[in-house]
Amino acid sequence: MRAAIWFLILFAVAVALALFAGPNASSVTVFFAPYRVDLSLNLVLVLLLFAFVLLHVALRALGALFELPRQARRWRAQQKERAMHVALMDAHTHLLTGRFLRARKCADAALHQEASLREAGEAAPQGAQVRAMAHVLAAESAHALQDAASRDRHLQQVLDEALQPGRGHGELAEGARLRAANWALDDQAPQDALQWLEQLPQGVSRRMVTLRTRLKAARLAGLPMQALDTARALIRHRAFTPEAGTSLLRSLAGDALRQAHDLTQLEKTWRALEPAERIIPEVVCVAAQRALQVAPTNNRSAGATLARQWIEGVWPHYASMGYTTRERLVGLLEASLDDADTAWLARIEAAQQRLPHDANLQYLAGMACVRRQLWGKAQLLLSSAATGLSDERMRRHTWATLSTLAEARGDFDASQAALAQAAALR
């Protein structure tokens, strides 16, 4: 279709020229004494057109001639800029493949090319970004090569570049600070990592990569409450699976509770936990155990009361817990039974009746009966629990208690047999 249109245009031009040039009898006379030249109008028009074309070509050729030096400078600048970008890409590639020395050399080459462009007045449009990226790659390579001085020098140059007005690459400075925090973690300096993270803007500090780095730094620095707050934020961002998130919260909450050195500090830490964390059985076990450990010698009942209070929140879910957790919970309850009220004794008895074959509950109910001086029931429950317990301490305590009960009723043979069983577990 396009070819047909061009043919029609060509035919129209040919017809117009034929109509104009054929019958045109006009002439142009040029006088310059003593000569006279008569030319047809068509020839004059052709000569004028040819002269215009010749003049145009001459002017273009003259312009191209004068443009050669500038084009040569532009070509050299393009070659340097291309070499700069190639060196930057090579530095990144070598860094990813673990060739850190080559990566640093390529980053230095990119910086050299960019500096030569600026000195020649042919600065690349993205020169500032390329310079900052090259410094970051050089610092990363220096860190991998354990050259801390070179790493810090390149890092400072990136930060100084970001402070200059009108640069507009604050994101590179933020990325450099993030990398600096990770380098500090690699150097086992979590406090330095936290200081780098504190310099980030509020929006950057809420990003997932920043939160992950903060979590590592807080855990390494021994700040479980700060790590716990960070882990909660990561879980809200769905950075972990539900199982992994629960496991992380359980671990961090346990670390925070273990750092308490008195009951007041322990209660404060417990109140800082979220309700969902207070019903994790493993967290409750850590809190109860810590309450029994840090209770003052002259007021052991205060720790036992706190332990029972916290265990009460998870006791209804005893049947759904794992065996190890149930065993630990029973041991903690048994250690805090000295001043337990009748309500707790009723809870223990009800749980044992719901799970009559649970050896741990048989042991706990038996010890509760011993404290209430129900010797016969205690003898029955402890005898059933003795063969089913897996914890050596509980089994040893069970046989020792059975020995005491047998001795109290005058059955010295049974007492000696139970005592031998207890001695065999030492």
C-alpha cells in the first residue's frame, strides 16, 4: 500500500514537471558588458537548485570538519564511561563469586575512571551513584579480606558523599549503614551494629531486612527484650512461618525471664510479655523455675506463689502439651506445693482423674497426698508412678518417699527394697 502511494506521488510530480517545463518559453538574460547570456528559465531553476544543494553539502562538510575535535573528546569520554560501567559490573560479579581481591581492584578501577572523567570536565550523568556504589563494593570486598582500615575508609567516603547537598543518593547511604551494621555483627560487635541501625531513618528501620539485622544484633548483645520487640514486628510482617515465629518468641521470652535477678524484676519482665506469650507452656516453665530460684531465702513462699499463679494459666491445657513439657511442669508444681491451697490440690486431683495413666500426674498427686498426710493414697499413687516415670530425679524421689512411708508403717523390708531402688538411680 505504501509503495502504491509513493508511485502515485512520483507520477503526480512527473506530470507537474512535464506541464511546467514543456511549454515554458520564458528565458532569463544576464548582462555583463560586453557580453549577454540568454538562459532558459528551466535551466536557471535547475542551476539554482544545484547551487543550493552544493552550498548545503559544503556547509555540512565544513561543520563536520570543525566538529571532529569535539566528537573525538566525546568518543573518548564515552569509552571511559563504558570502561567505568564495565569495571563496576565486574566488581559486582567478582564479589558474588567470592573473588574479593579482583572485586576490589575492579571497584578501584571504576573509581579511577570516574575521577578522570570529572577532571576532564566530562562527568557521567550517573557519576555520583557509580562512585558511591564502587565505594560500597570496595568496602564489601575489603571486609571479606579482613582489611578493616580500607573498609572504613570507603564507607566514610560514601557517607561524606551523601552529606553533600544536591547529591540525592541518600538510599545508597542507608544501604551503606545497613552493610556497616552487618559488618559489625561479623566482627562480633553488636553494640556497634545497633548504633549503625539507630542512624537509619524511621521508614528504613521498619523494613524487614533492617529488622532481621536488629534481631541478630540484639540477641548477640544480650538484649532479649529488644530482640523480642523486633521479633514481634517481624512476625507481624510474616517474616517467619507460624511455627518458627512461636519458637523464636519462646526462646526470646525465656532468655528475658532468665535475666531477672529478683522477683520484682521477674514480675516486670512477665508483665512486658504479650498475653499470647504468657500461655506458651515453655515460657511459663521458665518463669516458674526462675521464680523459685530468685525467691529470697526467708520468703520462699513468694516465689512458689508466683510460680503457681503463672502455671495456673496453662494448667487446663496440660493434656495437649508434649511429654517433656508436662514432665517439667509437674516438677515445678511439686517444688511449689509446700504452701499450696486446697484449690490447687483439687486441680491436681482432677487432672489425675482425667488422665489416670499419666505417671507424672500420679507422681504429683502422690506428693500432694504426702503433704496432706494421706499415706495410703500416696502409697498407691507413688507405687503406680514409680515404674512409669522417665525422669531420674522424680523416680529417685518416688522410691525414697515410698521407703519413708514403708518405714512409717513398720514394713522395714519394703522400706529397704525401696531404698535400694533409689540408691540404684544415683
